Amino acid sequence: MASVNSLQWLNLTRHGESTGNLAYRAVEGTDAEETGILERDADTPLSELGRAQAAALGRWLAALPEEERPTLVAVSPYLRTLDTARIALAETSYAHPQDPGGLRMTVDERLRDREQGILQGLTWVGVQRRHPEEADRLKRLGKFYYRPPGGESWADLALRLRSFYRDLEAAAPGGRALVVTHDAIVVMTRYLVEALTEREVLEVEREPVANASVTRWRHDGDGLSAVCYNECAHLVDAGAGSS
């Protein structure tokens, strides 16, 4: 179990829709071998819809009861997560990033997306054609333990997240954390906080984590207890859901 049991609230959100998400969807189901994403993964920006989603997330944060409002914010260093956090926090009266009295936004590389190594930028069609030995190795090892050359397995994510959450708890016991990150990090946080098995977390991973969705845990006296997963009502109500 992740070392976050002294937190009062743990809130995770995936970044808003990015231009990379759009590029991937454009080639999904086609014969394309590459996603067509030109930027470095860390530099992929938000789309217009992604910025609207970030603002809707901010309005949800602004409406939280005072006793649920974040007391600290941790963000992946990637552009799409940084911009999501900045746009969202600017919508609140208590956490404006430009306000000297507002929340401090901590950037932590342990919250970055999963490293794909030599498979970066390839579709599944591209992986099978250009690296058939890796496609075979993935099938043999399974998604949880497979590590592409130069990349990370899902188990590797668990290792760096255990370190991150230990530090988070030590820095803010009893705090209310907001973590702005990526879909794989949201899934693996469930694995850690809820002590899931390999089979259980891969079942969770079958449902895509929506852009700017909210996943929450609350301290129930014994530890963190799940409140919601992949919640998108704040986006639908604002007309900012994914198309």
C-alpha cells in the first residue's frame, strides 16, 4: 500500500485533452505505423478542448467545500499537465498560481507519463511491423511487467510512485493533495492505494482514464477510502466532455 495514509484527501486528475491525444485518435484503427506526433512527449500541448476542460476542472475545484480544498498541488513536468494545473488553479479564489498567498505548485518528475523507449511514437501496427520481437515479448510477459527497450514497465511506475507518495505524506501529514498527472499514473495510484493485484489493475486499465477526470480518496479513520474514479460530471455539465 502506498504511504499516503496520513493524508486527509488525495485527488488525482489527468491532464486535459492534448494535441497528442487528437493525433493518436486520428490514426487509431488505420494502417498507420506512427502516431504523427511531432513534439517531444514532454512538450505536447493542450488542445482547445483541453484548455476548456482544464477551466471546467478549475471551476469544480473552486466549488469544493472549504474542508475539501487542496492544501498542496503536485504536477508532472510535462507541458500538458503544467498548463492544465495553471488554468485550473487560476479559476479558484484560493489557489491562484500567481497569488503569493496561494497554493505552491510542486513539479515532480516522478509524476511524468510512462516512458515508451524505442516504441515512442509508434502505433500498435507500427510496433508489430518494426519491432515484432517486442510485440512477441509483450505478449509473453504481459503488460504489467513488459519493459520496452529504453522504457518502463507498469511495475516501474509503481516503484517511482511509492517514492513520490512517501515524500508527499512526509511533507504534508493530514494534508489534502491535488495531483495533476497522466492516465497511467492515475491507474497505478489505484494499484498502490487500494492494494490491487496485477490482474485487478489491468482490469482497471481497460477503461480509459478521461482527460481532466477526477479520482478521489478520503481518509475514513483507518486509511484512504475510494470516493470516485474517473469522474467526469464536472466536464459534462460545463460542455467540456471529450467528443
